[in-house]
Amino acid sequence: MSPTGAAAFGISGGIGDDGRMQLHAYESATQWTWGAAIAISSALARDLEQNARARLLLSGGKTPGPVYAALSKSPIAWDRVDVALVDERWLLPDDPDSNARLLRESLIQNKAQKARLETITRAGRPFDEAIATANLHARQPAGVVVLGMGDDGHTASLFPGMVDLEGALSASSPYVGVDAGGSPGAGNWQRRISLTPAGLAPAHTRILLIRGEKKRALLDRLLQSDDATEFPARIAFTTPGAKLHVHWCP
Ligand SMILES: O=C(O)[C@H](O)[C@@H](O)[C@H](O)[C@H](O)COP(=O)(O)O
């Protein structure tokens, strides 16, 4: 089923389709979970019909876990899927707060155990090398990218007010190392590695997973301007390329 098929799950309209963005609004968390999981697996299945391998980039945070768990049950050729991260905190991949650990525990289960999970950090790997490795892997651009959005309007590890945000937004490399010190949204994890708009641009499928009235109102606010230095999550729809599909539920 395509994302538009989410209607079958009770899509409730809203901002709709402005050319750069389409909103899929569900009535319940269960519908949202399965609607988003089906949208991701359909995009991967289409990729796998045309290519030997498919590449999927996923975000961390508290929101997407149930979607990843549902996606892990999808009957696609997971042995031909490379799963990598939109961003990572400067933590080892088995740290409970790392995004790699989230993916291992939510997605790399059930049928998706056969997928190849690529981590950015590794024991003994220095920061610069971790960035270089992420950029090396990104030579194979991702077809499907799943983004999140923080309450402060960040996406990936691009935080409002962080040091050299403009440098990260205009970088020509797919990944950059960032210092998010001073941005409350970054929590305890200041050093991070993040996807950039250049890394997002090649994807043919762009998905944003958000929940709650607060984020819906923030999304409305984001759509009023293109200034990504104010709200970096605007890169999700201002970066030239694929239309953004926002999957939302209360
Ligand atoms: O490492 C991270 O923090 C994430 O990849 C991040 O970009 C996430 O997508 C947003 O912070 C939304 O997080 P919540 O879902 O917890 O609001």
C-alpha cells in the first residue's frame, strides 16, 4: 500500500498537499504506526524491484520505535537492505542512549534481522574517522530517509542555535560532525554526527514521523518560512528533491 493508502486507516486531512509536503494524519497511534511502516516498506520494496540493494536511513528519538518495530515484520528482502543512521550521538553503538541501539532493539528483529545495520561510531574509532566513514558509506546514496523533529524544530542533529549551524546546512558532504553545545534540545549529547541537506537531497522517499498537537502546531509554523537557521527541520521540505511525506497522529 502506498502512503496515500493511509486513507484506509482513517487519514483525517489537514495541511494536505502543498507540492513540497503531504500530510498523512491518522486518528490513532496504532493507525499511525502501521501506516508509516507500510509507507516505508512499500518504498523499500519498490527500490528492491529495481536495484540489487536498498539503502534506508533512520532517525533516533522517542517517537519512531513503534514504527520500526512494525516495519521489522514486513515481508521484504531484508537481506538486500542496508540500514544506516540519519544521525548519531557521540556514544558507542551499544550505549542505551545511542541511536544504533534503538535500531537494533526495534528494527533489527523479526524478518528485518537479515538487514545489514551500519553504525557510525565504533569502539576505538576517533570522531573524525567516524564522520569520514559515514561519508564513505553515503557514496551509495539512501533511497529512503526517515526524519524526526524535536520540539525545538531540530531534525537529525541540526539544532537551532548550535555552533556552525550555517556551515552544517551548507556543507557539500552528506554527513558532518557537530557541536550542539548550548542547544537545550541536544540534551546530554553535544557531540554528534549528522546528515546534512546534501545527504538528504538524493533520496527518492522522504518521510517525517511526528506525533502530538505540539508538533503539529510546530509544523504549521515551520511551513510559514524557508529559514532553516531558525528551524533546521525546514530542510525536510526546503531541500530540493523528493516531496516530504509527514506521518502524524495525536
Ligand atoms: O538523535 C536524535 O536525537 C534524533 O535522531 C533526532 O533528530 C530526533 O529525530 C528528534 O530529536 C526527535 O526526537 P523525539 O522523537 O524524541 O522528539
